[in-house]
Amino acid sequence: METLLMNNQSPEEKPEVLSTFQRLIIIAIVLSAFTGIVIGAMRSAGLGGSALLYIGVPTFIALAFASTSKSKSVLGATLKAITFIILISGPILQEGFICMIMAAPILYIAGALVAWPIDHYRKKKNNASKLNSFVLPSLLVLMSLEGVIDETSFDRINTIEHTQVIDASVNQIKTRMANSRKINPSDSVFGKLFPQPDKINADGISVGDRHWTDISYLKWIYWNEKRGKTLFEVAEHRDNFIRFKPVSDNSYLNSYLTWKESSVFLKTVSAEQTQVTWRIRFQRDIDPAWYVQPLQRYAVSIVAQQMVESLK
């Protein structure tokens, strides 16, 4: 009894076995392991690119953590747990660091939209705040259905082009296009984060000729290089127009988008200048469209620019 009084504890009080931080770590580890199992099952079922993965799973994580957290701020604790999950998801999910960075905003948004209303309800404890604590998570559940079936999917086909005037005649441009050439890396910080073409091995520009595009990617930003090839075949060749169709793609980009067509338009500006337009059609293979599509369009626009500049 004296010992208990010295520690300012009553006989009925029990010492806390785990601190809030320790509980946070344990919950995050359990949720990370569970997430790995769920993601594996989704990929096996063909739902690895749907919003069910990128919105539904983080929403569930946020709901599960928010309902078990005893922290004063559910929002703060949830965001901390999501940060921990992101950091350890590489070894568990075998994803690259860039992939985790790109997915992080959705995780944080979903976590915040689930946790913030709960914090608000705890403070106000009225019917309006209680209703709000259900509305936002319900909307996230509906948003997670994108890509699961055709009726809940948005158009996936995109067209990007880049136009630039090059100091060369049309015939000179064609000669350069018919031969193998290196592609300079993008100056854009965003472009450096994504898989980039670095060389084209060409055997001509007649119909049936093939072009192999080497694509490299540093999975962990500075190391663990991954390389692949995208094979295109000349499908059409007219005086000022060349169209390529994709034949195969084993590059890292194949996990996120599908090339549909690549076309080159040549317009004579003067005897020594040609306007070159490189147009690329591709299919977005992951959701949600509101988040992924702008990123992919920007990344492919950089590729189109690199292809034009390789003809200088």
C-alpha cells in the first residue's frame, strides 16, 4: 500500500502495459500485414489497378485505426500510423519508393477524411457532427468502386502530343528516325522520378520495321535499376506521316499504362526547318482517374518531348 501511495496510484489503478506510441506501432504493423494480404488477393482477382485498392484499402485502414485509437487526436494518430505503414510497405509489398510516394497523398486524404469527422464528433457530440462522421467515409466507399466494373469506370484512353520546330529538312528527320539514337534524360524533376526512355534501336521506317525503346527506372530513386523494352512496329508510312503500333512491352510502365499508338507528323517550315509533332495514345490502367490521369498525362507529355528532341 505504501508503495502505491508513493507512486500516487490507488489500489484499484493498474499500470498501463503499453504506451500510446507502442499501441500505434503494433496497430500499424498488423494493418500493414493485413494490407499486404488484401492487396495480393486484389491483384490476383484483377482489381490491382482499381480505386478499391487505392481508396478502399486506405479508407479501411483509417476506419480500423480510428476505431481502435485512444489518442486525443484521432486525426494525428491516424496520419502517424499511415506514415509508418508507408515506410514499411516497401519490404512487405515489394513496391518501389516512388510508388509509395505517389500513393501517399491518397492514403493521407482518405485517412484525414475518416479521422477528422470523428475528432469533430468527440468535441461537439451532437447529431450533426455524428452524421458527418458517417458521410465522408461513405463517400470514400462509393469512390472506391471506380474501376471495379465498367459502369463505375471513366474513359481510360488519352492522347498527348508535343510539337517543336527542328533545324533539319523532312528527309533529314526521316533519316534520323530510321536509325538508332540515344534519348537525353528529362530536365524535369517529375520526369526523373518515372521510368524514362534512354535509347531507341531502330531498323528503318518502312512498314514492318521495328523500333525497340529501352526504358530504365531506379526503383529506389538512386539504386536498384530496372530495365525493360517496349517494341513498336511501323504500321503506316506516308510522305509526312509515320505511325507506330505497339507489339510488346516488358518495361515497368506496363504495370500502370498501355501504349496504344505513336504517330509522327512532319510539316515543312522552310528548306532547313521542319515542324515535328509526336502524338502518343495510351490507356490508363489504374484508378482513380481524378488523381492518376493528370500524373500520367504529364509523364507521357515528357516522353513525347524527349522523342521529338531526339531527332535534333
